[in-house]
Amino acid sequence: MTTTRQILVAALAAAGVLMTAGCGGRTDAAATDPPGDQAQGRAGSLLIEADDLPDGWRDSNVDESGFRTTICGVDLEPVEPLAGSHVRFSQGPFGPFLEQHVRVYADAGQPAAVAADLAAAIESCGTYTAQGTRPDSPTQVVRVRPLTVSGLPAGSAAFRQTAQGGDRLTNDMVFVPRGDALVAFVSYAVKGTPDAKVLDAALAALPSGD
């Protein structure tokens, strides 16, 4: 269990997969204390709803474990954002799950830069080494490959990553810049592979405002 949680923390706050899915979970977790009302409102405006997803998906409990990590040498949060929001959906206690994270930045070019760096890195990365949130956490080798997602906006990054060893957990991940905001979707399950269609629906429902 500990190793599984550490892998998913390194996979962008997906540690909540080890918590029992419940009802009506949504947080608007600020990255600064306190964030500006405008920035926090901007982050919340980009969240999708359970009704936007295929039948069977519902609100799930939320574990806001933090956003920042490094994937294939790319820091997902190289500067501190102004505000952030997070929501999670599921089809049951073992998934599949879908998490959405939003971060709003003072520099409107920051989200596009992170997404572009990720897209470029994934093409040649192959594998990277992930570590849990504590200094004594064991490391895990994670295999990465590009992912085809219907309706992926230009300038976005999409990939699948699978931990090598242990439970070999798999996460499908999409990063979409929306002006001053970076939107991340993480699709995963405790058992089996992620839902193949949920990211398509999530992207179709994502507000288009910059």
C-alpha cells in the first residue's frame, strides 16, 4: 500500500486512489494563503462536473495531496501559482477514477510553457525515476509513452505512465493550457487500466475560455 501511494503521489496527486470513494467531494485548494478572489474564481470556473462524464461517473472524495512533481525532467509547478482547484470523480471504490487539477499563474505564459516542455520530453523520455514525498521514500522507475486522446487541444500534452514493479499502476495524464491556467486530468484505477473514454469526455466538457 505504501509503495502504491508513493507512486501515485509522484503521478500528480493521484494518491487519493487508495481512499474509499465517497459522495460529493470537491475542494478549491489555494496554493497561496490567501489567494486573490479573482484567481480562485478563475480556477473554479474551469472545473468540470460529474454530469459531463459518461453514465456511471459520480463525485468522489477528494485528497488534495499537492500538485508539484517532476516528470521526465519537467517541473509541473516551476513557480508558485496564485490559486488552485481540484475535483475527483469515480465509478466505485476501486475506480476507475478521474481527477482534475487547475492552477492559475500570474504569468499567463507559464501554463503553455509547462505543457510544451512536457510534450517534448515525453517523445524521448521512455522512463523516469519517481520518489515519494518523504526523503526516505523508495524510488520507482516509471515507463512513459505518448497517449492519443480525442479532441486534445493544440499545445497540450498527453501520455500514459506505468510504474515498473509492484502493482504496475497505470495513469493516463493530460495537461491543457488555458491562458493563465494549467488544467491537468489524471485517469487511473486501483485494478486494471484507466477508462479509455473518460478523458475524451472531460476534454469535450472543459470550458474554452482563455
